[in-house]
Amino acid sequence: MTETAVVVGGGLAGIAAALRLADAGRQVVLLESRPRLGGAAFSFRRGELSIDNGQHVFLRCCDSYRWLLQRLGAEDQIVLQRRLDIPVLRGDGRSARLSRLPGIPAPAHLSGALLRYSLLSPSDRLRAVRGALALRRLDPGDPELDDRRLGDFLREHGQNAATISALWAIIATATLNLSPDDASLALAAKVFRTGLLDNAAAADVGYSAVPLGEVHSVAARRALDAAGVEVLLGHRVQSIEPGATVHAHGRSGVRTWDTDTVVLAIPPEAALASTPALAQTSVARAAGLGAAPIVNVHVVYDRTVTELAFAAAVDSPVQWFFDRTAASGLQRGQYLAITVSAADDFVDVPSQTLIRRFVAGLSQLLPDAADAEVVDAFVTRERRATFRQAAGTAVMRPGCRSGLAGIWLAGSWTATGWPDTMESAVRSAITATDDALGLPSSRRGQVLAA
């Protein structure tokens, strides 16, 4: 087979798809309309600093994304906890930790953390244990779960406002980018079972120790070049005709490829725009998934205000903050990045209003921040950070087959069974390319033994 396979989109799904196809011996061209790779997880310069557009974390159970890191040769640029440990702060000075006991199998590995969780009363801690056991009994693959909301399920199983806001929402809102009262129970069951309750080591937290662009753009380009993939940045696909003929426009004009393999690793709206024939397929439903925003407030202090690498917060406008001092290249002081998920109420608020509110929130959580000078502060907004992972969305997520000959779908919005995450994006690419390559089921996903 000599035809060039065409991958449209240079985000994580597109990068993974191009590498998978090249590793299988295909000639591959990757088309990306932007001047960089990395998609929704990227970095930009602000003065002397390198800033991530958002704080993208993963868990030890994210086998597909961890395979991609290995394939990019970027494992040494990543921090992965040896054992789950999440500090949780409250503005009144109280704090707790969500951590796992070493050598204890799931789900008992979290029993100590729940029973010692001082942000809840003793009776609410027992209530939380009962909630965890109820979640563990759920089957994330049960289609009926997607018609239900996480918040309703938690209340049906004895959870009250305290346990939901001070425990369950910490994880659910960050991973699903919706409040528990809106989020799909099926996706929540996937998060809590796969990430926390089925395997003791699954929830150990990982994050990039360098700017995301160093991993998702620089290292990715190096790996793609080494694999022989032709990477064409600044090339916008004009049209894809079933069959499949791809027309793309770049600085040098229009190029055309006749191919039997196209992987569309772009959002559903972009896929429909490039390939009008998809309007008669399940991709049309996916365009109705909607979007949920994330807001990040970036604060640079003149001194160190915390020794924590990251922390969650309750009863605070701050949901999570991350120390990005070393990763950004800051030489003096400390740079904290606040992440606010499910940010519908914040995404249109003026930046200075957000900065005042969230700097005050950090001062309540971190006493040393109250005495520090804010050297710089700014806001980044991801209006379409994820699709809206509400109840009833599973039927709107198509599989990897587009319904058109020679065209496959990839992206975190497809039917991976996972929330809209980096793991879902890479997993979708593996599914699509395995199917495009015609691999037998016994051979699919073998690269995941990373």
C-alpha cells in the first residue's frame, strides 16, 4: 500500500494517530491549521515566561497518554506521584489530604484518607465511605447511567451538601468540567471507578514539569520527523471528498492527496465544515454536544508563598492551584496558576475583577500570600475547553468510523468511554488507527504495554 495516509489536526489525537500509522509502515502527512502542534494543551510566551494555557494533569491509569509520552521521548519531562497525595485547603486555615495507604488494595487504600478527612464531620466521613462503596458498584458501561446525573445519585445514596462540596465535587468538577448536578453519572462512574476505586495506584497524579509546548509541540515534532511523517503547519483543509480526496491550503498554495485513509482528529464542527457529507452521519449529532469553559487566573508573587506543588480548595473561589514557577522559567518569586472548571459564571467577567477575587482567595488559603506583592496577574480563558459532559451525551459521541469510506474520526469527543481528557484524545487515535489498519482485535492496543 503506497498511498499517503492523511491526518487532519495536530492535537494529541492527531499526533498519536500519525505516529501509529507511521509505525505501521504507512506514509503519513499531518495537516494542522495553526503554526504549532499540541491542540488544546499548549504554551505561549509572556515576557520572559512560558505559560501553559491551562493546567493539564493525568493519572497513572491513563495508559494511552502515558504511551504517547513514552513515544515522544518525553517521560523525563513529567512528574508522576509515587503515591496519590492531594492537599485540600480551606480559607479558615483547616486542611486535609486525599492520599492512599501504601500496600493496601482498592478500595480500602482510601479508607484512611476518608476517615481522617478533617474537613468533614465524623458522621459525614462515614457517609462519604458509604458513597464511595455505592459508586464502586456502578458499571460505567451501563448505558442507563448516562441518563442520570451524578448529584442525584450521590443524594440518593446518603450524601449531603457537605460531602458533595467538600469531597466529591473536588474530583468531579475538575475531571468532568461540570458541577455534580449537571454531570453525566456514566462519566462520573468512569472517573471514580477507574481513577480511584478499582486500582490503588490508578489515581497517582501526573503533570508536566516543563511547559506543555515542550512536550506536545517540540517533542512531538521531533518524534514525527523521526518517524518520517510530513508535518504541514499552517495548512487549512478546504474540503475532503468521500473516497477520499483531501484539498488543503497553505503558504505555497493548494495541495491535494488521493488516499484511502483520512483520520479527522478535529472537533465535530470542523469535521462537518471540511467534509459536508458528514452531515448525513452521526457526526452531525456530535456537533450538538456543546462546550464548557475553563478559566485560569495566573498570579506571580515577589516571594515564595507556599511549598505545595498543587492543592485543591473548598469553600473558596479557588478550585485548584498549581506552582508553575520552575516550569515557566521564573527566576525570582513564585508563580501560581489557578484553574476554575465549570466556569460559566466566570468566563465573561472582566479580568481585573477576576484577579481581585482570586488573589484574595489565595490570600485566605495561603497566609504568606497576604503579605506578598503581586508582581503580575492575568487571565486566560478556554471557552470551549471540553464538550459539555452532561447527562444524555453518550448517544451523541460517535465511534471511530465516520460512515464515509476511507474516513475515520478521532478526538476526545468521540465514544471512548472516557471524559474529555488527554487520555480520551490519545485513546481515540489508537482506536481509529487500529481500525483503519485493519488490525485483528487480538493485536489492537498492544502499544499500550508502556
